Amino acid sequence: MRGLRIGSAFGIPVRLNWTFLIVLPLFAVFIAWDIAELVVVINQTFGATMNPNQLTDGTLPWVLGLASALGLFGGVLLHEFGHSLVALRYGYEIDSITLWLLGGVASFTEFPEDWRHELVIAIAGPIVSVLLGVGSYVAFTSLPSSVDAARFVFGYLAILNIVLAAFNLLPGFPMDGGRILRALLARNQPHAKATQQAAAVGKVFAFGLGLFGLFTNLFLIVLAFFIYIAASGEAQQTTIKAAFEDITVSDVMTSEENLKTVSEETTISDLLARMFTERHIGYPVLRNGNLVGIVTLDDAGAVEEAERDAYRVEDVMSTDLHTITPDADAMTAFQQMQQNDVGRLPVVNEAGDLVGIISRTDMMRAFNVIQSGGPPQTLGQPTSGPGLQ
């Protein structure tokens, strides 16, 4: 998840997604509007006697709304640090923590497959939220009634952090409760199968949450949608990772002898003609046998039809190349294509020579072969459209 970096802690970058800049003021406004009702809830929950009339004068509700919203998202950030610091202790790398529309997310470079590690990492976040709730309650009870404004903020955060912990423990994979469920399921079966089962439970949970949101809060519908999409996506990613275990790029790629390339002097008209007859939509570009770029159908299509004889491949090709070595894991290639939003990666050896190319088409063909029980040694054989469709 992309976002603006605002700092780092423990070597973990902290980012703000643009959606956070929308939801933060909305939360502050909603809290400000409901100050009187929230005071009643806090009084009833903790047996307090705060006077709501003293907290609804002038601009005070807006100040309290903003302070409470900032405190809530601060708690969300610490919740994610709870996950992340435990993961770091186990040796996992954290790409970043991002605050966004639905709270926070810690982006792991690689999710743990050891069920014990995942169990401890998943439960660490809710534990932090509970501790924050308890700490806020202690502050609420310790402060004198003369500072009811501060007591309101701490009382609100005491309730919300406990609610956050409880909600996250529900089995809505990939929420914390869903990850705990997957960890427990993975004790006696393969990680990929446990993921499929946890994802199925998560989808049912998301469906139920969406129905509940129809009658209560539209925000829950949005949350249900993202839970469903995230559960589906992670289940698919885990299935693909399991399929490509012990498979290298050289097993999957279109090798050099079957590779179609173009020179940088090729006109866009000739390139499009080759794309039509050879049924490829991307080509490595060579200069004196050396790789200098990649040109795709999108690059060529951006040139006006009347100018395609005048423009050459060198005018439109991408020179910002993302490459991979033939001995790299196939899953690494898949992740690199996703991260860089490219459809293919040139494969180069240690000397920097082009020895093949691996595309999403190659990956899907290999995945289908593996899923059907085909042996890995068949994956490198040429097809009618080798890897560049």
C-alpha cells in the first residue's frame, strides 16, 4: 500500500495513505457531533459523573473530537507496531506500516508460515490494544473532575481500544482473528490448505458483516468488502506460492533460443505488424546484442497512427528495466512483477547477458501445469506463444 512517508521507528517506515487524510477529519467531526451521547456512554461504562453540558460549549467539542481521533489512530499505529516488533524478533522483514481509510496495515516482505510465529505475531496487536485501553482507563480514573475534557478523551480511548482488540479477534481473515485461526489450522496440515480454510471463513464473516452493515453502519459494508477482497487475494497468493515451491525462473521462462526480440531501429509500424503476426505484446530491445529496453503494445499504441513510420522503438521503449536471474525463485519473479506493475521481466545471467524472459503468461501456464499434476521439467518447453502474450 502506497503512502507518504512521515517517519520511521525501529527501522520501520511509517506512511500515510491519502485516504487517511479523509477519514481522520471525518472521525473528528463524528466524535464532536456525538460528544453528549458519548459522555453518557462513558459515564455508564465506568460509573463516572461527567457533565456533558460542560463539554459541548463553543469549539471544545471540535478540539475533543480531533484529540480523540488522533488518539484512536495513534492506538492503531501502536497496534501495528505490536505485530511488527514481534515479527522482527522472529527475523521477518517489515516493509512499512501504513495508516489508511480502515485503520492501519503492517506490510510484511514475507508472511510467516511457521504457525507458532504467526500465532504470536497475530495476537500481539490485540494485546497492545488491550494494554492501551487499560492505560487509558487508569488515566481516566486518576485525573480529577476539574479536567473532564482530558478525562473524556481517555475514557473514549479506553473503550475504543478494547473494542478494537475484540473486533480484531473475530475470525475475519486476514484480520488478526483470522490469522490466529489460520495458525491453529496449520498445526496439523499444510499452510496453503489452512489459508484456504481460513479465507473461506473470512469470506463468510465478510458477507455477514456486510449484511449487518446494511441495517446499522455503511462503514461496515466498506470494511466487509475489503475483508472479502483481502481474503481472496491472500488465499490466491498462498496457493501460487505453494505451487511454485522449488521452481526457479529457468524452469518457467521462455529461453533465449525461443525468444523474439527487436532492435531499437525498428519502426513502430513494423513493430505493430510483428505483434499482430507473432501474437506477442512485448519485446526485449537489443543494441549490438545487449539488452537496452523493453517495448510493449501500450508503448507502441501511444504513437498516433500517422506518425508510426517516423517513430522508432528507441523513441517509446522503457529503459527502466527490472531484471531477474535464471536461478531466482519463480515466486520472486511473480512478486517482482506485481510490485513493479510490469507484465514481464528480462532474465539475465551474472554477466548481464539476456538469456530469456519470464512473463505473467509463462507464470499462469506453469501454474496450470503444476496444478494439473504435471512435472516441473515440462515447464521450460516452448509453446506457440512463448511467454510474451
